[in-house]
Amino acid sequence: MICGVKSMSDKNKVFFLICDGLGDRPLNELKGGTPLEAADTPVMDELAYRGITGIMDPISPGLPPPSDSAQLAIFGYPFNQHPGRGVIEALGSSIPLKKGELAFRCNIATVEEANGILYVKDRRAGRIKGDDAKEIEKLVNDIGEIKGVGFLFKHTLEHRGVLVLRGNLSRHVTDMDPHKVDVPVAKCIPREDAKDTLKARKTADILNEFTRKVYFTLKDANVNKERVKVGLPPGNFILIRGAGKLGETESFNLKWGFKAAAVAAAPMYRGIAKYLGMDLYTVPGGTGLPNTDYKGKILKALELLERYDFVYVHIKAPDVSSHKGNWKEKIEVIEKIDGALENILDSNNILKVVTTDHVTSCKSKMHTGDPVPILISGPNVFPDNVKRFCERTVYRGGLHRIKGLDLIPILMNLTNRSIEFGVQLTAKARFYFKSDYEPFSVQ
Amino acid sequence: MICGVKSMSDKNKVFFLICDGLGDRPLNELKGGTPLEAADTPVMDELAYRGITGIMDPISPGLPPPSDSAQLAIFGYPFNQHPGRGVIEALGSSIPLKKGELAFRCNIATVEEANGILYVKDRRAGRIKGDDAKEIEKLVNDIGEIKGVGFLFKHTLEHRGVLVLRGNLSRHVTDMDPHKVDVPVAKCIPREDAKDTLKARKTADILNEFTRKVYFTLKDANVNKERVKVGLPPGNFILIRGAGKLGETESFNLKWGFKAAAVAAAPMYRGIAKYLGMDLYTVPGGTGLPNTDYKGKILKALELLERYDFVYVHIKAPDVSSHKGNWKEKIEVIEKIDGALENILDSNNILKVVTTDHVTSCKSKMHTGDPVPILISGPNVFPDNVKRFCERTVYRGGLHRIKGLDLIPILMNLTNRSIEFGVQLTAKARFYFKSDYEPFSVQ
């Protein structure tokens, strides 16, 4: 018999909001201000006033993290437990990934050839989507096997996609996506830290050959001729990155003892939630874009908090606006999030966390390594003197500067869910509480 | 010949006060305030005014530490140098522990049987003490050997005790104490990280058998019949935890170059001091309880500072009051500590440190993972703008947020005892100064 331990009456619940890409850098257009500073955010400010604030390095100071690594860190999973971005994307796109299969995150992109070298002109092919993207998906899947390795390309949201390889391959290969424009596509090669060099070499060769075929298949395809005709950049390449394989990981519920649910629309965040074993929910109007149903997501979270301990809401919109450099839209998006948050402001006994996984700058249109603003409001929190939630105020907050990996232990503590460090209650001698010990019987 | 290096003239000394369990959480009874805020503490406030303040995570953010791990960390010893709580308790209770013997921290507890399962009703058997506890000690020691393994149970302070096992056994077994009430006693099993699984299995079996005998010995014992008759919970079980064996550790004096003394009354803190090789002192009125001789302890420290570099004073009382949930007593205890501190306020050339090893909440009656308040006052310190020593003010202090393991290096620095990082003066290439290098001879 394995025995559960009863809850303490004051084990509070957690509402956990990630406003993807929320922070920013001083913008000339805003006279040195940021979208978060320019936005009218009475609810976030009230939460900050009632709560504790601070800055957080999602990974470590100065490191600009991608959303996947940052969110895993914020959920308490260090980088060595990352299965690779491709796996997260595949899970989030409901691609039935089997153990041993190799998955990549892809962008449908625009390249230009010069002396046989492919130069990246647009990493998102003008944010290609809809029928054009579907047609490209079909053409790529018609390429067929290479050296006995099967390929499955699945278009997901906008220009995004996932590529799965079926064969005895290595995940230790480099990205072909240079993450920049006007530079050449990178050749795929074995990573320097690969211990399976031969297999990695074979994998890289197959990927170089496959993407060569992708280019020659797509460059003269009708869909792209039509796009060029109307002034749109052609989707003539698939930039791959984030090689990954499904591994074993401990679920969020088991690791931390929170029964957790997620409300997310964009594939990668759905993938994170699935990878961590959170129950995944959507709302009809959730799009992963600035036109998402903000209020619907917050209301869904409130409903889920009736039967879950921890509800993670992901809102992608601020990141989307930032990557476009559209600071006006970013301000609007932040104000819409703030308006929706009013529904949870006065919910008692719920610890409310508002933060982001990384800063996305409207100026560089990229993630930065700046620390992110964070607020925690609710039971057991000592309010600090910060009354406004923005980049320029929260550094004075009572949380000071924390790391992403510290966040869940802090929330465990504030919701009375931690047990004493060093308590050796279960076979695994965990630091944190597990309700899975064997009772002592005298019979 | 090993050669000592002469002191620099301004190598100051350290008065190091641990007010066990000092911090707290917002209490409704104090309108959201804490005992430290409610207490009248002119001396601590003056030390804060003259000094630097901050918050400290004894282990790491959010982790509620037990006193033993926290104090080891604060003295600069990471968790992998922890010999096990049982060893600390045994040393502190002057039980002559030999190398290889296995020691546990114990509570005399009250359990209730249902279908052979023992449910914890009171982890401290109504804080049993005196003759009742001594009688239980005698009965437990009469049980005798199991499979050639001898047992020694020694009652220490109130409900506390130490169990020592003599035989070829493993320390890699789990706690039987679930650290909660109304849940079953946990069966002792090998820890999952045990590398000596067979020996750990044998150890666990013997412990389960021994504690079964303890229960059947105590449940109908006269001492417990008498206790029940007068409405007291029976001491009918021994909850064991913190398996440990004496290991090798570098003394505090050798590791940091401070000649250190400790003034402590409660067994565990005496154990910490002994384990670290500090010279241990007591005062006649030191009890480890709220009725201790506060002034006597501080005066003893002042006297010891004449001939020691570092004097650690441990006051258990705030923790005792907090575990009882008695916030009124906690306020009184804090005020008594403050009164006693007046004797050291104006001592020149002594660096004064006031902090705690963990927060103990009067609400949950347990340790929390909140950061602890700390002040450092004396030579070489830049005073900050914090004029009041309490949870709500010190987060604004100049120390910001530090970790327990950072504290001794900070004190080494302020007392001019550190040498530059990377200097390899001794064979061990230590980061910190050791006066044990061999002189160069030209003969």
C-alpha cells in the first residue's frame, strides 16, 4: 500500500501567467520608455502593490533564452533535462513521436542562391501561413526517403513546422538556421560534444541531402511563383534547428506535488505542458496571436483552479508583436492582458504570478538576456514598496534578483507545500514533499 | 616545521548570534505584522542603523531548512559535508559515538494503531519530559539486541532523543518520521541513492523490527497508563530520522582560520559546534528554552572574545515559541535577546552579526523557506539606510539577497582575514588563508 498524505488546510493554489516576451528595452519612439511602461496596467500595478516584485534571470544573467529552455527552467527543470526543441514542438503539434525518432523545429523561410550558397532573406517567408504553407508541407512530404530514413514534415502555426526523421540517427547535430538574415544557411555537421560522431555524421549528411532536395523542390513550385507574382517572399526552404529525442522526465506533478493544468494555444507551449505532464486545455478563441481571447484564457484558468493546484496560462501575443518590432501593438496587447487579469485580482487564497520567459526587444526584434520582471501576489507574501509593474521599478522589489530555477521552490514555500530540506521520507530521499511513502505496519 | 603567519593589526573579531527561528510571516493576530516587527528592539535597530542589512537564503530560495543543514551552510559547509542529523544530536548529547556507529535523531511520540498501521497523533507526545521520558528511555534500552545489533537510546531535551546502533550497518535508510500528524509512520526502507543496498536493506529491516518492539513495549507501559489517566498523550513510539555516521570534516578553525568558540545549550547546536571543532561553553542558566539566561550568554561571549576570534552564540528560544505558535512569547523572547545585546552594542573592533538559521512561522508552527533577516555591524561595514531590523525593512539593505554559504567569506573579508582568490599558499591550494605553510630553508 502506498499512502497519500492529507493536504494542509492552507496549501494555497497558484495562478501562473507567462506573458511571452513581456519586457523590453528603452525605445526612442517612447522617449526611452518601454511598452510595459507606456501601457496602462492598473491590475498588474495593483497586484504589484499587494505583492512582492523583483527581477529574474530565466537561465542566468545576460543569457538570451529561447522560450523552451526558459520555460523549462522556470518550471524547475535544468537544461540537462531538455529533450531538444524539436521534441517540444512535435508534442505541441500532436505529432505522434515515438522513442528514438529525431525531431526538429522548422521555419518555412525565404532563401536566395548565389554561387550555390543559400542566403537567408526572410526567416519566416513573410510569416507564410494557410494554404501556401499547407502546399509546401505537401511538397516536402513528397520528397520521400533518403538512405532508408523516412521524413515527416508538419506545418503548425504561421511559418512554423516540425520535421521528424525515422531511422537510427543522432540528436547531436548542429542547427542549419543561422538565426539571422543576409547570411548563408549553415551546413549541418556533428556537434563538437557529440559522443556518437559516426552516427551524427550520417545524420548530418542525410539532413544536408534532404534540405538540398527541399530547396530544389520548392524553388520553382507553383505556390512560390504565385507568391512572388503578388509581391510575397517565396517559401523556398525549410530552416531546421533544435534536434531532439523523446527522453524520460519526471512529471511536474510528481516532481513538485502540484496537480497542474495548462491553458496554451501555440504549439511549443502546448509541447512544454505535455512534456511536463500537465493537463492541457484550450479556449475556442485562443490563437497564440495578438487576436487571442485574453479574457477567455483567464476565465478558463479560474475555472480550472477549482480542481487544479497550479494553472499555467501562456499568452504568446507580446512576443509576436515584439518580433515584428510593433511596439504600438505590444502596448495594446499588454493592456488587453491587464484588462483580462481583473477577473482574478480578488480571488482569495490563490497565489498570482505574472512574469515572462524572456524579454523580447521591439528594437532588435529578438530575445535579449535582460532579467525579466516578476510579481508574486497573494497569501504569505510580504508586500514591498513597488507600486508599478514595469522594468524600471521591479528591481527595487523584495524578491531581489532570482533565477528561473528558484521560482517553483519559492512558490512551493509560499503555498506551504515544501517540506524541510534533507527530510528523507521517500526512497528517493527527495528534498521536496512526495505523498508516496510506504506506511509502517506492526502487524 | 609548520609556520604561523602573524596577525594583521586590524584582523577584527566576530560576534555571531543565531536567534533560532527569528523571522516570521504576516500574522492576523498582529494585523499582518510579525513578532520581530511588534517587538521593541532598540539595540538590534541601532546595530542595523550602524550596520548593513539584507536577506539570506540559508540553503537556497524557497527551501525550508532544518536547523542542522542551515547552520552548517551558514558556517560554510555544504550539504555533502553533513554527517547526518543523528551524528549532530549524538555529539551534542555527549554520547560517545564511535566511527562506524549509526545514529538517529528521535522524537518520543504518540501514535494510534488502526489495522496494524501506526498513525502519528503527536510528534512530541505532548512535549513529554522529565521522569516520564527517563522511564521511556529505560524501557527502550531494555529491549536488547536484534540480529546481533545493539541499541542505545538516550533521552535528551524534552521529547528529543538519540538512538545509536552498533553493528555493520548503512546510513542510507529513510526517515520513519513523516513530519506530520494524522498520517502513518513511514516504513524504513533503503534510500534510492544507496550504493550499499543490501546493507541498507538489512539496516532498514532491523530498524522496523526494533521500532515494532518499541511500540509493543511502550503501549501498555505503566508510565503511559498514568499519562493517559491525567489526560496526557502517551509516549508510545520513537520516531526516528536523520541517519548518520561520524565522518571526517575539516574544523572551522582550519577551514576559515578563525579560532572559534560556541555558547549553546540545546543538544543539536552543541553537536554542530563539536562537529566543527569549536570550543564549547555553557552558562549556568542556559537552557535552550525561553527561560534561558540571555544576558549570561552574551556576557560569556564578550568574555570569550578576549581570547577567541569568532564566538557563536545560539539562542533556541524564538524557535521554541514559534513551534508552539506562541507569538506573544516570541515577542517577549525577542525583546529579552535585544536587552541582553545592549552589553555588546558598543564593543569596539568586533564585527557583530545577528541572524537566524531559518524562519519559523507562528502560524504553521513549522520552518518556512522564506529568506531570513540578517544584520552585520562593525568595522569596515558601509551602513545602509535601514534603521529597523525586521522582515519588512531588511530586504532594502545593502547586503541584498545572499546565500548561507556566502556568509563566512563575507565575514572573512570584513575582518581582513581573506587572502586573494587563487593564491596557493599551502599544498591544498585553498581559497582562504591557512597559517600552515612550510617555510623555505636554505640550509
